[in-house]
Amino acid sequence: MTDDMQSTQPPTTQSAVSEPDPRNEIKKVWHILAFGNDSVLELRAIWPKGVPGKKGVVVNHICARDYQTLDDCRGAFEERALQLNTSGYNVYTVMNPIHPQFSGGGSARDEDIQYHDLLLVDIDRAGDTSCPSTQADLDAANDLCNQVREFMTANGCGDPIKVMSGNGYHLYFTLDGIDNKNDDTALVQRLLKNLAARFDNEYVSIDTTVYNPSRITKVPGTIMRKGMASEARPYRRAVVCDE
């Protein structure tokens, strides 16, 4: 067992551990990420804010070329993500494709990304988000998520993948390979700002900061921790709502 696997787990609640089987749920990440023979996957594990026993960020790169089959590569990603999550970390992955020539040695940066593959619409409660959401918070985020989905789909953006992120909701729209250039990144940023201006309310809002090419996003099947859990504000497992 490596050093980063020896941490004690932060407190959780029964509602967090009664979610669907994480080993089945994490496999649904492949409905979201672009993945092929030259893929370089990044797992980034970050200790949750407000939880005792803070440890440094763990970054792992899993390259398809290093495995005999793509199934082996996927399995290695899934296993490592669950190991890190079990040891107390929140676990994320870079959502856009990393250049096959990426040599590692640190987290992927914007210049290491091939293109914008996904638009992430990240919906969470407005105001203080330093602790887990209540069910009412989550319901409000879900309502706004459905409104955004209906609007985007009606305007030709296709049908997204919807994920309950643990504290809110994510929508992932395929961008059909928008270039990783300043003008293209600015276009993604403007789109998020326009959506926020149209849909934000006093209870929930759209995160307008998730436009950069090397953006990380939560790995489904993993428990998301923020602050200390309670009966009214439990830790929840991120789950894919549709495939």
C-alpha cells in the first residue's frame, strides 16, 4: 500500500454508503470521456476542504499504450479512482482529451489538451458551498438542470449526459472537437456566462469558471466530500442519471 493510501477516511453517513454499487457506477464514466488507443487519462485526487487530516494532491496518469487492451486500461483507471476515494480523497479526471505525447510529471495544463470535447454545465446551490447539500438544495439544482437541458436541446445542442455530482448536477454536452485555441476557449466561457445570466436564481447557479481546456470533473461512482457530513447534509456518491 502506498503512502497516499494510508489516510483515515473522513466521517460519512449511511446515506452515502447506500448508493448504487460504485464498481458498476464508475464504469459509466466511459459514456462521458473520449477514450481510444492513444488516450492519456488523468486522475487527480484532492483532500476535501474542511475535513481533518489534510494530505497533498495525488496525480496519476494512465495511458492506453501501457496496457494490452483498452479494457485493461479502463480497469486500471476505475480501480485506482476507487482506491483513492476509499482513502478519503475526492477524485477528479481531466474531461477533455490530453495529447498522446504528454509525458506526465505533473497535472495536465491547458496547452496539454488536444481540443474541447465537452461543455460542462455545473449547477450547484448559490452562496456558501463549504458543506454538503441538503435534499432541498439538490432538488433545486435538479430543477434548474432540467430547464437548462430542455433549453439547450431545443436549440440544437444535442442530448447531454446528466450526472448528480454529489452536491449538485452536471450536464455534459459534446462539442464535436472545438479547437483548443484562445478564441475557442473564450467561446465556451461566453456560452456559460450567457446560460448563467439566463438561468441563475437566488437558490442555484451555473459555474462560469469551468471553461478551461484542462478542466477536471468529478468521477462518477465516487463519494464527494465537502466539510463535515450530517444527517441533513450527507456525503453522496456521484451518479450518472442517464446514459
